[in-house]
Amino acid sequence: MSEAVIGPSAAMLDAMVDLWRLRPPEPDNILKHAAFVRLREACRDGYSGAGKTGPAFALSTALRALGLPCHLQGAAAHLTLPVEEAAAGLDAAPRATQSTRVHLAPLDLADDLPPLAFGLAKVCRLTPHELRALVDEPRLKRLYPQYQFDADRFAQFHWLVVEETVAFQHGPEARAVPMFSIDFSQDLGRIEPHKGRFPGMFEEALFFLLLAPWESWSTMPEVDWRGFRVPWVHTVDNDLFARLSAPPSPATLSWQDHIYDDGYGGTYEEERPVELRLEDNAPTELTVWDQSRWAIVEQAKRSVLFETPIAHFVVRAFLAEGVDEFLAHITTIEAALGLRADYQKSFRIAPDRHKGMRATNRMRGRVAGLLGGRSHADQYEQLFDIRSAFLHGRAMTDISTQEQVMARSLARQVVEALILATRAGPVPSREDFLDGLLDAGARLI
């Protein structure tokens, strides 16, 4: 029994040959062109999930990504693919059941960092050639003939690169125009409480990096305790039907003028990335943020101790500015160590071993019990008082650099200690674990 032949049908190839004969300027409405209509019908008849009438916007997006000649004028004409190669690419797209998405983020302001690899992520410098490959520059130029990707400037930065595989939930048309997959009977203004600013897989990698003691390594905490900033994330989806966006400009990153003498009496000026200097030991210590540590953190996140949005607030604090950053760090501690029973007595497990203890003292006790000292409990109370003064409109002074860094450090130490606690053995109940911390901490405070 012969195997079914996989490849573009004669009808598809015939329609694409006619489309490839078209020369600039592009028809006013390519979707109405006779050859496009025939190609749409070939897709409708040849592939499941192509819809009753075949894809339209998805097909238009794919043709441009493959180099539809009438879309490419002048110097861009060479970007078009041979029609046979383009047809093979178009044939593979509706057969695919999943795509690969690569999330790229420049680490603005980063010092010289060691290369890291963990999970599906890596931190590294990228050569101009590697950057062009990751952003799929040929496809970008076919879609945006006037766009110039400045790989040489981008190559001066470190990058956080996260790759994920995504199974298709919708057909080609909804992948090209996501609005087509929206259920308009739903509450479109609803807030998804745990949705992040960036893609989920990327924020998981970012959370892992933020467990490093950047605030201890920083040599200029009054400027920024962070070792880097993430101004944006650019996602490249290899789904031919998904419209590829153009990356932001290198001008969105931080540069400074550098003037130097060439040794022959000449003076030159150039732009270089701004770097937040770290302590000399930082690169060596950072190397332990590797695959083995990633596995420990991922296992901890499956514990009941991480059933609250701890990671959410760690990332929110990093991405926030000013008082919002400060509040997010305090909320991280509350998410890690707080219980509903602290404020609602009806949820307390009998017998209540700390009856009459107010909620703030319960948190103080757990911080002391987890980190092993009253000084940490005192730090928490100091920070919580600042938080309360702000929320309740009491008179307050500026939040100092020391207090800002203290909030970050205490939140990170609490999260790190919870991760270590999950390694000590199974934790059957979050409530029992936190009550045990309070028992231990009550003796210290």
C-alpha cells in the first residue's frame, strides 16, 4: 500500500504560480484576485480546519511572509522565495498542529553577565548573525520591506531568550486575526487576576532570575538595585499564519556617549550601552542559577507553599516603579506567609495556640520563624508600617533607598526560605506549616 503524498496539490501550485507572476504594485484587494480565490478554494478543499470558505486573512499573511512578488518593490524584490519553495511552506502551515514561539528580551543596563541556561531559557550575548536568525529577518523584510533590524547595535546587550511550543487551539484564520476567536458573549472587560505583562513562560524564567541577590550585588542601589531592566519582550512565532511584528528600535534601550583618544591625536565619540555595575563576585555567584537550581525551584512551585501568587508579585515588583514596587515586595511577603485566618477568626484551626495575637504580630512571628531571627521580624514591621501609612493616608516621609532595598531583600529571602523548606520533605498543609513557623517565631519576638 503506497503512502499518501504530502505536498502542495496541483491546484495550490497552479494558483501560486499565477500569483507569483504578479508584479508591483500590489492589487488594491489581493483577496478578490482570481488566483487568490482559487488558492483559497484549494486550501479549503485540501486541509481540515481551513473553514467552509477557506482562509483569507491567514492566507494573505502567509503569502506576504513567503515573499509574494507584487508586495515587494525595488530593492526588496530579491526577498521573494521561488514559487515551489513558497508552495511547500504554505502546504506545511495548515498541516502543523503546533508552533514554536521564541520570546526575546534585551537585558537593558546589565553588567557583564555569565551565560546561563535553565529550563527552556538562556541568558547570553548574541552575535548579529544569531539575532537575525532568531527574529527571522528574511520573513520580517518580506512583511515590512522598509524595516531595518539593527542587529549590530542589539548585539551589544545581553538577552533573555525563552522558547516554548504551543499547540494550536484555533484554525488558520483565528491565528492570523486573534479577534476572530473571541467569545463576545463573555465579559470582555473582565480582569484575569494572574495574567502577567509578558508571556507566562517568559515570566517564569524572569521569576527564577529574580531569586538571585541582585540587591546585594548592586554597587549603586540608589540608582537601581536591579541588575538589569526588561523594557519589552519581542515574540517570534514560526506559525506562518501568525502575523510577525517588527522588534522595537535599539533606541528604546539605554545608551551613553563614550569619547576616547585613538592615540594619534584624534578623538572619537561612540555610543555604548549603559551598565549598572555589580560587585566583582556577582558573575561567579550567578553561575549557580543553572538547570539543577531551576529543577529545585520548579519542584518548589508545585508545593502547597506556593499555591498563593508569590511569583506574580516578585515579578510585579521588578517591573513596577516607585511606591508600587515597594508595595509589591510587601505583598510578596504577605502572599508567602499570610493566612485568611489572620483576619477572620472563623477560619482558624482549633485550638488557636496564639489567641489574641493580632495579624501583624502573626506575620512577624512567621518571618522570624522562617528566617530564624527577630531582626527580620523587626524589618517586616518597619516596612509594614510604611505600607500602612501610605495606604491609610497618614503623614509619611519619603521611602529611603535603604528601605526600598530592605523590602526587596526581605521578600527575596522569604521566597528563598520557602523553596528550601519544600526540600526538607513533603508539606501536607500550608496552614499547618505556617502555624509551625508562628510557634517557632513567637519565642523569638
